Amino acid sequence: MDRTLILLKPDAVQRRLVGPIIERFERKGLKVIGMRLMKISDQLAATHYEAHQGKPFYAGLVQFMTSGPVVALALEGNQAITVCRKLMGETFGCDATAGTIRGDFGISNGFNLVHGSDSPEAAQRELELFFEADDLHSYPLVDDCWNAAE
Ligand code: DAT
Ligand code: MG
């Protein structure tokens, strides 16, 4: 089972889309193993997005991500990183395929509702940035058997 970090960005919270977006992940079969409503500090935004430092959109991205509360989710499931990226859709809402989160709920380039880790290395690094080990919970669900890899 893989784990990944998902952020419901400030636009998702402001637009009251927290419930509908979490539903997308849950109904696919992903398990919520951690969840926080939080404000991202400038320092955390800079660390989280350090790969984008120096790019033209970086300052606006940090300003947006620190502009209001976000919901941080730790999700677990078979191929969770890849599956979540597929559920999210392409980066820009205007490009994202209908049926994906970004494709159904947004049209903006930068205000694109969700972040999802893009590799196992990124997932581990980002989960550690947003969650203490004690705040991630492994627990059985009655339908685990139907969401297993086999
Ligand atoms: P993703 O979030 O799909 O992994 P990314 O890691 O390339 O995309 O970029 C991080 C975020 O930065 C992205 O969600 C939105 C913003 N962003 C990326 N490229 C942008 C651009 N050309 N103009 C405005 N915002 C951009
Ligand atoms: Mg990315």
C-alpha cells in the first residue's frame, strides 16, 4: 500500500469544496489515514515548493498557498500516488479532463484546488513536512478486502 500527501488548497476551502473533493478520493477506495485543517507558513510553503523556487509563478504560488487555511490529507491505497494524480487531472484547470477534480471544479491555471505528491520520494518527504508520525493512523476498514491490490 502506498501513501501520499494531498492538499486541498485555499481555493478549495474558500469554495466549500472540501467535502466534494474528499468524496472523490474516498469513493475510489483510498483510505484517509491523516487529516488536518491548517494554515501553511511562508517557511513551510517555501520548503514544500522548493523545486519551483526561481520560476516565474513561484512568488504567486507561495502567496496563494499561504492565503488561507488548507486541508492536508494523508491517503493510503493501492498505487495511491499514481491513482491520486489521475483523479486530480492535469495541472491547469483549463487543460484538465472532465471527470477529474481539476477538470470538474476549476478553470484557472494557478488556483487548481489540489496538490498531490508526484513520486514515492516526494510523498515521503511531503508527508513528513505536514504530519507527525503519531498523527498517521493505520486501521482496518470493513471493505479493505475489496480495495486490495490482488
Ligand atoms: P502539479 O500541482 O500538477 O504537480 P507543478 O508541480 O508543476 O504541478 O506546479 C505546482 C503548482 O504551481 C501547480 O499546482 C500550479 C502552479 N503552477 C505551475 N505552473 C504554473 C504556471 N505556468 N503558471 C501559474 N501557476 C503554475
Ligand atoms: Mg507538483
